[in-house]
Amino acid sequence: MNPRMESDAQAPAAPRSRRLHDLARAVLALFTGHPPEVRNRIKFVLLSPIYDVFYRLVPIDPHREIARRLPPGTRRVLDLCTGTALVPAVLAERAEMFVVGLDLSPEMLAMGRAKLTRAGRLEAALVRADAGRLPFRDGSFDAVTVSFGLHELPTAVRERAAHEAARVLRHGGTLVVADLDRPPRLGWLVDAYLRIGEPAHAREATGDGLARLLRAAGFAVEREGPRGAVPMQVLVARPGARSGAGPGL
Ligand SMILES: C[S@@+](CC[C@H](N)C(=O)[O-])C[C@H]1O[C@@H](n2cnc3c(N)ncnc32)[C@H](O)[C@@H]1O
């Protein structure tokens, strides 16, 4: 396959004046909260060096949960909001897979690239782009995955990303999403985290918010809600197929 992509690996280094301009915008955004992509840059500049440690401390492994829900025969996968390439790192263990990880944050991608290189997983490609405007042709992928990414996107970008995922999936392809949700036990902890640690739009992704979003973008959705104290939902969605509700995780 040959999906058209714009890799940041080919982008020339930004001149000093451009970097100062970016920094000024970042400082402005820190005080105003806008625009969202600048706030995202600041958040993940700070988190990128320690990001992977988080998954060693929590009782969830969304990346393997996603991997085991991909149908047999899946070869070409696009991982949206890939961050430090945790999903590509798992999928690239399978020799037959061609994985593209896409993210807005160059710092998260740099951590991911270093990790994939250390592990010798050079088949996975990482691309800097917006999940709401995918630089790929229609029907380029067998599967699209998103792990803990959709709650980060502002509402309008999240809606565009859902439509874009449907567009780049081949006929009969699969979208697998894992994201934060309020579990039956210790739900108050997730509530507190959402209030303190995330922008207000992140709350739209909990409960059946993501299932509704995907259905509005033309997907049939099966959702496994959180169980026990595990703060995660998993959705398996297919453009235009039969819809249903699955058991808890
Ligand atoms: C919480 S991290 C999730 C990282 C990883 N997928 C995981 O499983 O932990 C969210 C990621 O979404 C990225 N992101 C936020 N807005 C984005 C956008 N509009 N397009 C692409 N990526 C975006 C952030 O840069 C960040 O790396």
C-alpha cells in the first residue's frame, strides 16, 4: 500500500524567529487557554519525558486491548493521537503489520520514534498531522485505532476526526477506540481527574458520548463499558455495519 503522507521527518528545521513566534504564542495560550493546539503543545512538551511511566502505574493496558480486537487479516493500521507510539510499538510486533502513528505533538512523536528505533521496529511510520485533517487518501487503511486520544480533542476536531477515520478506512474496515470512562467503583477519582486535569470537553467522551459521536459519523458501534475500578471503555466500530452494546470490560 502506498498511503499519501506528509512526514515531519522531511520538514526543514524552523528558523529562530519562527521558534520565538511559537514560544510567544505558547505563553499567550497559557494565559488564555487558546488556541487548543498550542495548549496541547505545552501539555505534551511537559508530559512527553515521563508519559510512558504512567502506564506502568495504572491497571489498564489499552494498547494490547486494542491490538486483540483487530480482526484477523488486518495489515494497514493508522493510530490517531499516537503520542509516544504505544499502539504502534505493540502492533509492530506482528511482522505482517504496516502501522502509521499520527499526532500533533512533535515532542511526543520524538519519544515514540526513539522508542521504536531502540526496539528495532523501524517499519512503523510516525507522522505529524491533525487528526481532524488526515493526509491520506480515501480507503487507505484496514483499521484505525485511537488510544486515550479522543477525549483530548476539542468537540469540533473530535467530530471531524470521526468522519476522517471513516473516510480513510477501506470498505469493511474497523475502528477500535479505547478511552477514559467513569468506572462503577472509584468513579469519583475519574470525576476529580477530569475536573482538575482535563479541559471541559474531555467529559463529553465519557459514558455513551463517544458511541454517539461515532454513530453520528456513520459507524455502527459496539461499546464495552468500564467494569469494576477500570476507568476505560473500548469501542469497536464499522462504517455502516450492525450496531450493538457489548458486555462490560
Ligand atoms: C493522552 S495522549 C494519548 C497518547 C497515546 N495514544 C496513549 O495511548 O496514551 C493524547 C495525544 O493526542 C494528541 N493530540 C491532541 N490533539 C490532537 C490532534 N488534533 N491531532 C492529533 N493528535 C492530537 C496529543 O498530542 C497527545 O499525544
